[in-house]
Amino acid sequence: MKWYHLPGLTLTGEPTIQKVKAGGKNICIIEYDNKLYALGASCPHAGAELSGGWCKDGKIICPFHRYSYDLETGKGSPGQNDYVDAYPIEIRKDGIYIGIESFWDRIGL
Ligand code: FES
């Protein structure tokens, strides 16, 4: 897994969704209930931008058809049978980092 620094990203103390690009992927950085989460930015249902959505009850809600995804796991709500990628995120002394596995990491090479 490779860790990417997210320069310019700051914690606001408020519920926010910020879209960033790291490791060639578009990612939503979500601040919710004093925790940070990182999920893929594209809704798997029909491709809407999840960064235009909002959070409720530990889930991000898509602005198009209101599908919802768990902030921790990216798993879709019951009945959806889908998910968004969830990424580990760390706050370090010099900033916020996101961990992204490459295809080669996943197949163990
Ligand atoms: S595009 Fe997200 S719920 Fe349909």
C-alpha cells in the first residue's frame, strides 16, 4: 500500500465532504462526527458525484437517487448490493495521508 499526502486538506470540525485526487483516483474525504473517512467519489449506482451528497447516521447519501454507503466500509445499504471503495486515512504530524493499494498490491506481487 502506498500512502499519499493530501496537501492543503484541513480539518474543519464541521461535517464536510471534500473531493481530492490521489493515486489517480477521485476520492471523497469526509469529516463526520469528529472522524475522517475516505471513500471513492463516484456513486456505483449511476455515477453521480458523491461529493455533492451529505452524511446521515454514519452513511454518505448520494444526491441523485439517495442510495447510501457506510462511511467506514463503503458497503451499500441493505438491498443495494453495491459498495464504494473505502480507504484508510491517517492524520500525521505533517498532514493528512490516504493509503491506496495498487492492483499489484492486491494480487500480492
Ligand atoms: S447515482 Fe447515486 S444513487 Fe443513483
